[in-house]
Amino acid sequence: MPLAPPVTSARRSSRSCRCMTRCKHGCIHVSMTASEQTTTPGRRRLPRPERRAQVIRAAATAFLRGGYDGTSMDDVAEAAGVTRLIVYRIFGTKEELYRAVLRSVVDRLEDEFADLGDGAEHVPDGRFRISARMLRVGRAEPDGFRLLWRHAEHEVLFTHEANEFRSVATGFADALLSAYVDDPVFRRWAATTLVAHVHETVCVWLDIGDPARDEEFAGRMAAGLRALVAAWS
């Protein structure tokens, strides 16, 4: 059996970053370098929770850019740097994936506000630092945060969930305002206004603000909320 043709200088130069060896049967084997094995993060084997989080982040970006109807699972796979098969293994449908993006942000918000419990008396300045808490979640998942607060209610499949989430957030704000606004009708109005004001100002800060000045933003927001609540009392 004739040996395989020798490796030409042209081939050697075009693959200079790889190692070429010839086995005893005359076949040429090309091995990947360490950099080739590690420079495509999406194709590395990750623990399932990490891979799931990676796909959720990529999906948030893709859905924010194209909307639910205008985004395919292929788009998500490309954004995540993985195959479509991997996306489908973790999330069976696009609808399930969109809901997972929303749920990821909601879970972070629940964790962020958990220490307020039934009231904020035990948390220094707790009632007025809610923007700082919201912003921490927004920085962690910026596209998912925008999707939840700005876009989900306009997607037919998710309008109910988005409205339900806002209702829960408004109820939470209502409880926080109970020490300041006695009239239940005005308190509900104040709570609804507060939720709308805070989430939109945080979204705008994510759009145009300087991350290095997040604490300054949170301080200004706290002062503004304090003034608003004083006017409503």
C-alpha cells in the first residue's frame, strides 16, 4: 500500500499551529492545540446548571433583539455558542425557554428583597433603597431585566404572567407604604406609581448610566423616593 503523500510546505504553513504526525499505517493525524480546545466557550463541556444559565443569558439577548416571534431556537443557539440540540435538551420549547428567562430574573428579585419580609423597619433606610436592589438584579441580568419589565407584557403568550408579576410587585410596594399612606385607595395608586417609576428609572440607568456611578444613582433615587412618599403622606 503506498504511503500518503508528504506534507507540503504550504499545508504545513497553513496549519502551523497544529501538530501533524504520521502513524505506522502512513496516515497523517492532526491534533488540536490547547488554544483550539478552549477558545470556543460554548462548545466546552459545562456542568448542566452553568450551561443552562449560559443559554438563558443568550436567550434574553436574542429575545430582546428580535422579540418572541422573531427569534428562533437557532438564533439562541448561535448567541450562546452552542448547537440547537443542546438548547432543546435543556429547554424543550421556545415558550419554555422564554419563561425560564423571566423566571431567572424574578428569582433574583425575590432573593434581593427577601430580607424586607413583612416590613422594612429592621432594614436601615430599607424602604427607600429599593432602586439599589433593583439595579443589582439589572446589572446581573440586564437583558432579562429589560425583557421582564418592558417587553413581556406585550407578548401575547406572556401578558398574563407579566401582569401577575406586576401585581405582586405592587402588593409588595403597598405593604411598604402602609406606614406612610393611610388611605387604601391612594396607597394603591402610590404603590402602582412607585413600581412603574422605579423599574423604568432603573431600566433607563441601565441604558445610559455609568456603572461606576451606580451607588450615586441609588442615593439620588432614595432621596427622590423619600420626597415622593413625604408628599403622598
